Amino acid sequence: MITNSAFAVEPWVVRERDLDMGTLAQTESVFALSNGHIGMRGNLDEGEPHGLPGTYLNSVYEQRPLPYAEAGYGYPESGQTVVNVTNGKLIRLLVDDEPFEIRYGRLHEHERLLDLRAGTLTRRAHWSAPSGCPVRVTSTRLVSFTQRAVAAIRYEVEALGSPVRIVVQSELVANESLPALSADPRATAVLESPLVMEENVTTEDCAIMIHRTRVSGLSIAAAMQHDVDAPDGTHMDMSGSGDTGRLTVVTRLEPGQRLRLVKLLAYGWSAERSRPAMHDQVMAALAGARSTGWDGLVSEQRAFLDDFWSGADVEIDGDPQVQQAVRFGLFHLLQAGARTEQRPIPAKGLTGPGYDGHTFWDTETFVLPVLSYTYPSAVADALDWRRTTLPQAKDRAKRLGLRGAAFPWRTIHGEECSGYWPAGTAAFHINADIACAVARYVDATHDIEFEREIGLPLLVATARLWRSLGHHDVGGRFRIDGVTGPDEYSALADNNVYTNLMARRNLRAAADATVRHPDGAQQLGVTVDETASWRAAADATYLPFDDRLGVHPQNEGFTEHARWDFAATEPEQYPLMLHFPYFELYRKQVVKQADLVLALYLCGEDFKFEDKVRDFAYYEALTVRDSSLSSAVQSVIAAEIGQLDLAYDYLGEAALMDLDDLEHNTRDGVHIASLAGAWTALVAGFGGMRAGGGRIRFDPRLPDGITRLAFRLCYRGRRLQVVVTADTTTYHLLEGDPLSVMHHGEEFLLGEQPVTLPTPAAATPDCWIRQPRGREPLPRRAGALRRPRP
């Protein structure tokens, strides 16, 4: 568990001043570097001790069997698990024949620093060998945003007190030993040594290894090259055998002398290219990196991030912890999506093996909305990947007896990998989540070519799914029965309100897109009768309402179920899914994560304000937040209905999910969706930002703990900055043509001159809002100490 003092609170860096062995795995996730293609956990350079070693390439996976107590038609037969690929981070050091290892000798000082503007991880250690010889070790690591296949490490050793003999071993190592990551022994066996050696070649200054995964048959190439600056008389040797390539550097350092080594790494993988082609690819990437040089890579990294922050930064006055956390979150979002290039954005990014490296609906619903307004090209790439998986999704729909495409609940390559169908296959809302992400991206960018080539096929395939999944009842209502909504404590329900609303938007968006792109629609076989049936279904979509309680039931009949006995549930019995049978959860009024409340946010125009107040109050009393996806959504709606203090509490929980390890599982990788939630709670919650139909509006209000909120975003080729205080809101057009903007219902044209308008006070509705016993969010106030939830 990460304690309060784990990281210093600073606006642009995450700094660890002391090494805590008990939280090594968690900090490896926090300090992970990635560019969306390559991911490197923040393991120590020397490799040991470690929590979870990890180097990942996006979409490199191994197949494994899925266990079933009883077989059933349509069950997925195999799963996919992310593979720990060749580790190029390793740089071992011997000081007078004694290995630099923090558990031995004496560690005088140790610091790690993740720089959110430079995009680098720097480590500084002052260590004395058991013999007493002191050295200072400094390393800086980066995974390049500008050169997709490249990572680099600058490693320096300085002798401090007396002459020392130094040996540095810089390595490439495959098939590292890993802790058991699954209770299924078959999965453990598959992942024990997943890589088969195909090539290990060394030259005077370069090593290259090519492996193949045993079952999925993917080829992986890794190469390293070095620049060494050392005293005269230094000896260097490159060797390789088996699963290891190694450069050995031997020298003698006088006090004050330094050995500097720059390690350049290149990675590539393919399911189709030949071994020679893979070899040439990584060698070419190394050549480009060497031409750029270390200083050039650092400069490119900083320039890339300067441009990103100029259109995405969020500034907060009054809460330095949340200030650090929201920038940390945006940095990890960028790392997860910047260079995916037709690959998915996994739930943990490339920071750890959690969820087997799978992507879920989290990407489209929580991550892509943020990237749509901060780094939209990543959204186009992620949705283009979904388009490439349409064949698998169409095959899945056909197997289920449906038309269109049934996208998987969890996957790496595009096939369904969920072995528990009530919370997997039945969660059909993933299809509408993808369609919503398409519509949002097109609105945010006005990218008509994307809509025609990528968006239209996705919208049509998902609309066909809904039209075949739902049906018109005897009263003419369009019903979608037997599905699972976002709340995984309710399964196989009829007419989940979130699902029905999102399906309705999907059907209308598809019909409208076929009008804008008739040629593309014709190529997809869309007829006038088909689009008419989509519109008819959308117009007749059934939305249950409980007249007795005056609220929307999460799904038909939900408010008639018995309520969960929260008073008899002890704190240690959360999360409920680990202590109670799903059967008991499914038939009670208890909510794992925002479901109906998520509909209030994403489909807000379908609810009256007074409905939002009543619905929010009702579901607050039932929602236990056994998922990290919930807090940000609850924050947004709390802010919208005037519950600003509660919204602030939920903001803190979303923002500090990983820096404080609130869910006790950051060791498996950071929570990318929750990190996105910090931006969402601030910009969509306190900033009141909503967009659609080519229009953007803001309804800003601040809680007492935040005195100023400023955020930047991109919309339709413009860059905006919104600065909110308790009294005024000022809008700046930083780049692009004038834009029409709405402020609390008042429309104005934003041009070269800033526009300042009053920030109205929030009207707090007269309603009683409470949470289940022991599940209240941690109180948030300026200067409050971080503390984990009990």
C-alpha cells in the first residue's frame, strides 16, 4: 500500500525520495514509460529486486485455454494474455566485484523522478559496496514519442571516495522469470517461457534477438546499441547466447571520474513479416536513433510534450495534490494512446499485466473522450483499430444469431476473451460505446474523411446489431431484453436505461451518417428501408420510469428488488464480488459502479434537471464503487446538480486512485480510465463542458477548495483556454478561427479578444444525498492529507 509520504507533491513531477521495498510493484506502475507501442515498467536498472518485471509491445499476446466447468454454445474457447517481451532495461553494475544491489551494502540516498514535461524517468542513487567503496549512479530513461520503435537509457557511474574497478553489463534478456499471475495452472504454464528463440546475433557494437510466441505465432525483434564514454584503458565486449545479449564494459575510475553509457533500444513485432524483415526493421530504427543521439531524443521528447501541454494542460489553484494528479493522469493517457497506430488502448495501458492486457469499454467511454479534446489523433487510431477487428466482431454476431457486429467485452486481438458471459457477451453496450466515440470524435474534429472511411462502417455494423438484438413489443415499444449494463452487479436485465439510450443514439447516428455518405452506405449494402427501421426503433425505444418513486429504474423492475443490507455488510467485505455470490448481487438493489448515473452524463439531454436530481440521490444510496470507473462520473453529476463539495470528494478519489493506490492493485498497472476521470471531473464537472452538433458549451462552478481552475482543450481545429474563478470565467482563443461558445446558456463569439463573464453561484437542490455505510468518498479539502480508504 502506498503511504501518504510516497511521493512529494510537486506540480510537474512525481518524485520518490526514499525507496520503499513494500511498494516496489506499485511504484513500478507509477513510473512506467510508454508511447502506446512500447511499454516499460519502472523496474530498477539492475533488475532486482522487483515487484513485476515488465516490458510490453502493444498487442503482443499469447493464447491460452479458457476454463469452463460446463461447456456451452458460443463460449470463447481461448483467451489472450499480454506477454512480457525482451527486457532491454537491464544494466547491471559491479563495484570491485560486488554487485550494485540496494539490499546489500549501504544505500545513502535514493531518488526517482518522473518528469511530466520532459517525458523521462530519472534515478539517482548514492551507494557504498559492502567493502565500503562509494559510488553515485544516475540513470535517465525515455520511451520516444517521436521515434515509435525506440527507447533509450543514459547511465552514469561516478567514483566518490577511492579508485574502483567498475564492470557494467548492459543486457537484452528474454523469458524472464515472473511471479505467478494466474490461479489457472494452464495459463501459468503458457506464460512461463512464452518466447521461442529464432535469432541471436551480436556484432562489435550491436546485439539483436528475434523470438516467436509459441502459440499465437507473433515475431518479436529487439536490438541494442551503445555509446560509451569512459577513461582510457576501458575494455568492452559484446556477446550473446540463448535468451541473452550482453555488452560488458570494464574500467577503472579514479575519484571524481565517470563512466557514461547511452543505451539505444529498438523494438518491433509482426504476425506476418519474415525474420530478415524484422531484423532490418529494428536495425533501421537503431540507425535513426543513433543519428539523432541522446541529446536529440531528449530534445524531441520535450518538444513533443510542450506541444501536447499547450493544448491539454489543466491548472488548479488551491489543491496541489490534485494539480499533480491530473497532470500525472494526462501524461499516462498520452503514453497509452500516442503511438498505438491501429492498436488498442488497454485498460492498464502498457504499464502492467492487469486484466491480461485487455482493452474494454473503458477506452471508448472514459479514455477517448479526454483524448478527443486533448490529442485527437490517438482517438482516430484507436477507432481505426476497432474497424480492423470488424471481421471478428461480425463473426461473433453471426455465432450469436445476430446481424451486424458484436464487439468483444475484453480482447487484445479482436476476439472475445471473456469466459463469463453474463458480464461479458451480454454487455452489448460496448457496441454503442464505440459508436458514441465515433460520433464524439467527428464532432470534435469535423474529420469528414474519417467519418466516411472508418466511422461509417462502425456505425452501420453496430446499428445492425441493435436492430436485430431488440424488438418491437405488442405496444410498439422497441425493447432490448436480457442484457448487462455498465453495472456488473446487475446482469441479464431487460431494458437497461443506459443501454437503451446509447443504442438509440447509435441508431440515429448511423442513419444520419448514411445520409451524409450515400456512396459509402451503398457499398455497405444499406437500404432506405433499413435506415427507416433504425429511425423507427430509435423513436420507439422504451425507457422505464418508476412513477411511484419518481426515478428511472436502472433497468426494468430494478426498483422492485430487495435492497442490499448495507448495515450488515462489514468494510472488509468489499468489494462485494469477492465475498458474496453473483446470484445474490444480481437480485438486489446494489450498484457496483455508475450505470444510470452514467446515462445522466453521456445522455444528459434526455433527462430533465429535476430527474437528474432525483435519480442521482436515489443511486447514491445504492452505489458502492467497487470499480474505479465510478467516482469521476459521480463527480460530474454531483457538480451539475449543485453538490459541489461531494463532487470535489469524488474528484479526489478519481485523481489519486494510483498515486495513493486506493484500490490496492496499482501493482498490476495504473488505472487508465480513472486517470482520465480526473480530467473529466474537472473539465466536464466543474467546467461544465459539453459538446455536440458542432457546438461547445460550459457551465462552470467551483467548490470551496479550488480558487481557480484553468484548462486547455482542442475543438474543431481551435485551441481554447477557459479560466474559472468563483466570480468570473474568462475564455481565450489560443489558436484558430473565431468560435461560437455557450456560457450558462448565453451564446457569444470568441475571437482574438478574451471574453469574461460572471460565474454564477450553484443552486443546491433540496434533496437528501447519502452513500451506503462505509462507502462515502474521502473528504476533500485544500491541504488535506492523503490517506487510503479504510
